[in-house]
Amino acid sequence: MSDIPYEEEDHTGPIKTPKQLLVAVLFSFVIPIFSIIGLVLYVASADKPAAGVVNPEKAIAERLQKVGMVEVRDADRPLQGGADVFKTQCSACHATGVAGAPKFGDTAAWSARIGVGFEALVQSSLKGKGAMAPQGGGDFSDTEIARAVAYMANAGGAKFAEPAAPAPAPAPADAASAAAPEASAAK
């Protein structure tokens, strides 16, 4: 046989009791899991821009923008006439007949539309109809849009009167002074 004496100590490991085995298993599985969880939390806690964002400051500013906005317009500006509104806003489609829009001055195309009446035409232009987008609330007031409708319809054979500017609301001081004489006369 062999000349080297057999020693039983050579074939045993560092774990000699069941308690040592339990501790070794616990440390070999639990500690790596907690290490992985810690690394994930560390990596996830950093502020990073969204994927594909070139300018993170701009992306943050866009996400934090206000929901609504206020547009201040000059309320005392003179109302535009129908021809001016037509040239600015309506001519893009009605001059060429794009997307079924009746051409300016085409009596045949406007005759059926004129038959529904002026108010129906104005409401169609303010709320939109077919491929025409709503015009109300745009750069022009409802009265200016109505003037443009009258201008286009009159060029197509109608005899609509161009709407007049709405009367200004009475000032609060004028209303109070007008109410005072009426109250004293009633006594």
C-alpha cells in the first residue's frame, strides 16, 4: 500500500456541527441578497435624465410648466372688417376651395349655404364644420368672424348686413348714478 499514513483530519472541512452548517448557509444566501438590494437602491436613487433627453434642464422645465396660460389682448383695438379678416384667416382655404371649402365669389357653391341663414353660417364658422377648424377664440372676435362670413356670403350672392360692433357695457359708476334718479323718482 502506500507509505503515507492516512490521517482522518485531512478529509474534513471547517464545518463540523449542524449549527456551523446553518450559519454558513445563512451567510452564503442572505448576505448576497442584501448586497444586491443595496446596490439596486443605490443605483436607482440617482437623478438621471429620461432616455433620449439631450438637455435635461429643458426636459425638467417642460415637465414643470404651468397647466394653463393667460393671453392678454388689447380690448380697445378697433374691430377688423370682413375683408381684412377674410384675407388674414379665411383666404387660405376659401380662395382656392381646399377640402371642399366654397370658393370666394362662387355663387353656385354659396347658394345652398346662404339658404340656411346668416346665424347658422356664423355658428358653423365659430364651432367648425367638416374640415374647417373652429374659428371662435382665435385671433379675431366673434363679431369679426361674423363680418368675414357676411363678406364671403355677400360675394356669393347673399345680402347680409355686416354686424355692427357690440355696444360697450356701461361703467359701474354710470349704472349707479343712473339708478339713483330712478329710485328717487319712484318715491
